[in-house]
Amino acid sequence: MADRKIPDPNPNPETEAFWEATKEGRFLLRYCGDCGKTHWYPRAICPHCFSDNSEWREASGRGVIYTYSVTRRTDPQYAIAYVTLEEGPTMISNIVDCSYDDLRVGQAVQVTFKQSEGGFAVPMFTPAG
């Protein structure tokens, strides 16, 4: 990932707290106080029950690879994956700092943060352990 440019996110009022937390190495998710579900992508309205009774909660940063794809015809190569988070939601992200040949569906991963071109801390995942 060192040679691969990571584009900047485009924060908005709903996601600003998320991006501020990543600067501190914290990974936040939205939790709905009405239906009790955690959701990703960060937004104020719960996508499960449409309640606006949601709040930020610090997430574990742990998950498992649901599926992944390695792009090998580029330089540098990279891997993207759907990661099912310990808290329930599934998100798409990069898998970094590992041998792509060793990746497996169901593999435990842990969040890590990589710097974007403009200095944002972007959450990505690396094999746990």
C-alpha cells in the first residue's frame, strides 16, 4: 500500500465525527437506540427502522472476511474485501500489510488506518494475530 495513492474521503456533516475519530485511531459505528442495530455507512437515520435515535459508538475494529478480490494486473497490487464487523454490519475496504496469497474467506481481520493523499486516516483491515 505504500506506493498506492489513497484518495481523500469526502466528509459531510453526518460523517465528520467519524473522520475526526479516525485521526485518533478510533473506529466508530452508528448504533440505533430504537431497533438496537449497528449500521455502516455512517448516517444519522437508521437504515433498518428509519429512526433518528442513533449515536456514535466505538467499535472493536475486528471482523472476518466475507469475500475478497485481489487485483494483480496493477502495480502495486491490492486487495479489496467485504468485511463483516464483529458488531454486525458488513463494509467494503482494502486488506493491507499481508501476503494476498494467504487471504481466506472467514479469516479474522483487524482495522488499521492508512493515510490518504490529503492526510486523512482511512480505515482498512489487516489479518488479525
